[in-house]
Amino acid sequence: MSVKRVASLIALASAVITVLLIVVGKGAAAGPTMILFFVALGITFNVIEKFKPYTYTMMIFAAVSAAMYYPGAFDTWGDVKLASLITPLIQIIMFGMGTSMSVRDFTGVVKMPKGVFIGLVAQFTIMPCLGFFFASISGFEPEIAAGMILIGSVPSGMASNVITYLAKGNLALSITLTAILTLLAPFMTPVLMKALAGTFVQIDALAMMFDIFKMVIIPIGLGLLFNKFLSGKAKWLDDAMPVVSMAGIGFIITIITAAGQQSLLSIGLLLIFFVLMHNLSGYVLGYVAGKLFRMDERDCRTLAIEIGMQNGGLASGLAKEMGKIATVGLAAAVFGPLMNITGSVLASYWAKKPIKEKDK
């Protein structure tokens, strides 16, 4: 019997048992079967080419399920408080981002000034304002609402580059925007948080600026140096960094979910709704912004993805540095897995939709 068939049968059986336990009022005992369902579904997706992009997300859902059912297991290991690992993990992820970048990634400013300028302005206006709007109407407690603004105020991440490539967008523009947005984050994110989230919680803009330099700029700078002088000379590290980055993001999401379990139990579905609206609105308004400025189809797709997808890892790290990981960090923990799903669906749709010759 093939791996796909075995895994799909396990996923089906686990789903049925989970639903039955919930129906008969024993949902608290459904943890193991729910975790097994997502793991088996992830394995199934991994051997089906069409669904491969969703494998990572299914594993994230498995980890999140474990965190919701067994939060204590993700609080402390021995004498180590797991939340203390978030900042080092972010630094490792950013170092990995730096190793995949080079000075060429910034030359798009000269080659595509219009697209870069529109992308920068759109990124630091659309998503923060959407975050503020949804936070204001959500009715959430101030710290959770502030987290919705935080996820809107950080730059896009490397995931947007992958999705842009799959969606047949302008990969060069995507990479340039991600690089420049990330370098501007130490200045723009604290200012936006002070202006918008300051109405919900107290924001120390200078401390946040230092945190971003520590978590983003320094590791990326070291990664750029590594790429320039050592790229290809340590192949094991080149191969390992993408895996380490994905595992690190999953671990961070799991820690935050466990820390905010009680809040998620009370507002989880509503938070998912608002975060999903935030994400989807970013895609729509990013695409519309491109059309308004008469950009071609490839560039419009790129803007939609760059604006709709955010660096959830950075937002999580900042929430941790604020000492509010269980509240401010929740929106970021939800946004990450959701944007992977919506981004993959959007990329699949656009990949099948041909671009007219004049827009190529």
C-alpha cells in the first residue's frame, strides 16, 4: 500500500474520530486525533504535487493543535523558558534571509523605480491602516487589538517572493521590495505603531527601533556578508537555512499559541475572521493600487502579494520584546498560517490564468 493511501486513510479515520468526540461532548479528549489528522494530511499533501505547497501549513496546524490542547508542554523545558528562544530564532531566520540576498536585490530601485515607490508607499499605508480599522471595530481587549496593527506595520517576508514566483508575478520587483521594506522596518514600524497602536497600548518607539535593529538589520547584514564571501563554500549551511527558517517560524507560532491559549479559546474564531479579512483586503487593495497607477498585470500581482503577506516572525519577536507575547503576539500567530493558505490558493489561481502578451 502506498504512503499516500496509508496517510490519507489515517487522516480520514482521525477526522471522523475527532468529529465524533466533539459531537458527544468529549472535545477535550480529541487532541491526539486532531494532531494526527493534520500530520497525516500533511504527509498526504507532500506526495501530491498539486497540494505540496500546503504541506508546511498542515504541519503548522498540527503544532498549533498540540499547543492548544497541551499548552504546558510549550511553556518550559527543564530550566528554559521557551519564549526566551523567540528572539534568537528570529535572528537565525533573518540571517538565513540575508544569506539568500545580495546587493543585486537592491538594484531594482534603479531598474523599476515606479514599482518600488508605489510598493513602498502602499505597504506602509494599506496594511497598517487596515490593521487599525479592524482593531477598532473588533471589540478586542487593547493588547490583542494592538497586535492586529503590529502585523500590519511590519514588512513583507521571504514567503511573498515564493508566492510571487508561483503566481507568475515580477519576482525581481518582489525581491527588491522585500529587501528595502525590511531595511526600512526599524524606522517605519515603530513610527506606525506609535501613531496607530499608541491609542490601544503604550509604545516605546525607540526601544522597538533597537529591537528591530537587533533582530533584523544585524543578522541580515551578517547574512549578506556570508553570501558575498562564503556562499557555496559551506553548502550544508546553504541547504539547511530554509529548513531551519521554516522550523523556527513554526516553533514561534506554537509557543505564542500555547501562551495565548485562554484568549484564543474565547475569541479564536473572531480573531481568525478579522485576521483573514486583513490578509485578503491587503491582496485586493494591493492589486487595485497597481491598476490605479497603470502597472502591468505581473506587477499588479506582485504588489497584491507583497502587501497582503506580512513578516509574522518579526511581529512575533516584537510582541515578545514588549513582554506581551500572549496578547499582542496572537494576531501574528494566526496571520502566518492563514497567509500561507490564502497565498498558495491565490498563486494557484493566477498560475493558471495566462498573462496577455502586452503585460509580459
